[in-house]
Amino acid sequence: SHEASSVVCKYVRRELRALSSDDREKFIGTMQIYYSNNDQDGKSHYGANGTYYGYEYFTYLHNSEDYCYHFGSQFWTTHPAFQLALEQSVRALDPSFSSPYWDFMLDSKMYGADWWQAEAFSDSWFGPVATSADEDYVLTSGPFAYTKAAWDHGGSYVGRSYENVFGVLTSDFDETDSK
């Protein structure tokens, strides 16, 4: 006879600087795969369980004309909900995935006005903050160099999200043409 039992899985979020180099590489590698798929391709490869949403979807929600996720008390509840939904989506690629968090107040204390020198903006993390108009403000170094902006490929979000004249899901005054 078989006996039934329950299993509990807990995901632990750690501060960026508390991750080992192996954990950092695993996080960055998984996110690179996630960002290399648009919504449609990601759902066809990873979305069989119905919990996968691509980065374009989250960008749409964040920039939605239907919802205002900034400028109010809803900020504190919506962004953690986005984080949880993102983690659930990325777990379609790696079931052990857990996002680290960044305590930017530590960097504020350490660097003050030079916050852009924080480790999070190094080439071993997210890449530098300094970008230039000469390169259309595209990140050109670090693991996320040349990652494409969220773009409404299929017209799914037209009229429902802010986008610029190039179709990039962003503020309508942002002239970025990164596709």
C-alpha cells in the first residue's frame, strides 16, 4: 500500500551580495534565456502549465493605461505581485528559480551621490547605468548587453499600454528604437 504525504517547497530570496558566484551566474543565465524569448515564443516553449508570462506582458502591465501602478498606495502591493508572477513564469525554465533582492539603501549609504558605482551596475551583474545617445541608450556591456526592449510584436497591447512611435512598450515620450 502507498501512503500519501505532503511536501512543502520554500523559495528563499537573498540579497544580491549574499549570492555565491555560482548562484549569481545561474540567476543571470536563467534571466538571459527568459529575455531572449518574446511572449509568444516563451509560451510555446515553456508555458504549457498556464503560469508562464513573458517580459512583454509584465512591461505592458507596468505601463498599462488601464492601471496606474505608480503615484498611489497600490505601488506597495502591485510590485510584489509582479515579482511573484515573474518568479512563477521563470520557474517554467528552472523550477528552483528564486529572485534575489537588492537592498539599494546599502549602496546609498556607501556611495551617496555616486550610487551608480554600486556592484549591481557592474558587468558581473546588470551592467553600467551610463549609456549614450550615440548608441541609442542601449546597454553595451555586462550580461544583459543588447537585450531588446519590450516591443509589441503582435499588436496585443496596442491601445492598452503606453508605447512610443516605434512600438516599444515604454513611455510615449521615450524615443528609444530598440527592437
